[in-house]
Amino acid sequence: MKKLFIPIIVLLTLSLGACSGTESANTSNASDTTKETITYESETGPVEVPDEPKRIVALTNGPNVLSLDGNIVGIDQWTKNNPLFQEKLEGVEVVSEENLEKILELEPDLIIAGAQTKNIDKLNEMAPTVVYTWGKLDYLAQQMEIGKLLNKEKEANEWVENFKDRASKIGEQIKDKIGEDATVSVIESGNKEFYVFGDNYARGTEILYQAMGLNMPEKVKEMALESGVHTFSTELLPEFAGDYIILSRDPEKENSFLETETWKNIPAVQNDHVYAIDTKASTYSDPITLEYLLEFFEKSFLTN
């Protein structure tokens, strides 16, 4: 009897252990499954998205995703051409909503698009698609939303708080140097016209006017603060020029206006108070761009 009893006990023990192991594995798998997605509250309603997306197609907001080390497999042409992102986007495919086959080939697990993007319904069939309306969120809130989307809200919030603090302190130093009443204009040269910007149109405007609290000229307030941007002709340059000018220009384009008397006679030009930024590297308001411009403004205003 004893010889028969011992194997039975062993078999029972092994059987129970196997069941326990299977139950544990099933529990683990169920737990893993519950952690595979999160519900993101988008502006169009809740969307189930991967908790750690591995293959992101960013038709918009690619720079925000890059700043949080999101793995992008498809990007829009405009972002790919930006010199600040070229190294990070090496090997990443350029895509658009017009070429759905190419997006499908990339096997995305998350797509980020703009409210104006075409074929959103078809994009949704490929992967969870989250839509943002340009300008609906300010530059800091937008970064925090991307943080929520990528399940990196803590990292996004920490950057926002840190950036606001640093930019504010640098702004105080700049005001101490140039004077509390000094004005700053952000002007961009086009092919045949110029643009002057309000306080939320990239080119560093969010930093200068919102984070630092620097002043814009009254003419700029009148024409560009509400609309965001105002177009004007060469002869009106003096009217929109502040005591300091941030000049956004493409060095590869024709900039003959720099040799005109209209430009040369502007006080900010005569006082060497013009700081030029590369348009291609300044048209976003993501953390990578903002950090680049914050360092540029600090050096330009405080060391010149």
C-alpha cells in the first residue's frame, strides 16, 4: 500500500502545481492584457490607445512626441525638413493623409492627426487615431496632452513646470538689462512681404511674450495679438519694429531687404538690436524647439 500511496501523492502534487502554474499564468496574461491599453480622453471622445505605443505615425505634433522619446515610424514632410529634428528622424518615412497605403505599410499602433486632416475615418481603421485642433490648446497644455497620450504625463508635467520657471527667471534678467518698457517684435521675411506675430504663433513668441513677459509694440498688439499674425509690405517695417527685433528668415532665400534704406534706418537695426533665427527651425512650439530658442534668446539679449 505504501508503494502505491507515494506515487499518487506525487501525482496529485504535480497536478495541483501544474494547475496553479496555469492559473498563475492566466492571471498574469489577464493582467498584462489590462495594461496593454489606456483610455485617452481626446477632443473627439475617448480613444483606446496602447499604453506604450511602439509605432507612431505623427501627421501632426511629431516634435512633441519626439521630445518624450516616442517611437515615430511616419512623419509629415514639414517636420522632416526641420533641421532640429533631422537626426532624430533619420530613417523615418515621410507620410501624408493622401497616401494611405504607405501609412498602412508602416503598421502603426497609434496615429496622431489634425482636425483638418483628410481621411480620418480610414486612418481610424488602421490604428487608434487621436485628433488635435491647432490652436485649441496653448503650447504647454499641448505638451501635457501628448504626455497623457503616450502615458508619460509625469515627464511632460515636470518639463512644463521646469521650463516656465527657467524662462521666467531669464525674462527677468533680460528686462533688467533692456529696461521694463523696452519692446520686442518678432518679424519674418517672406518672398514679397513680411509677417509680424502675436504671442502664440511659434518663432519664440510664446517664450518672449507669455513666459518672459516682454512687451510688444502697440502697432503689433493692434494688428497681430488677436489674429496671431499680420502681413505687411516692406515700407511698413518701421511701424512694426520694436526696440529689439527677432528676425525669422530663411538663409537660403532672397533677403535683399537687408540692404534697403528702410531697413537700415530702423533704430533697432542701427543699435544692433536685431537677432536672427532660422525660420525652418522655429516654426513649432514643442519642448525641443523651445529649449533651442530659450538658449538663443538668453545668449542674444544677455551677452550682446
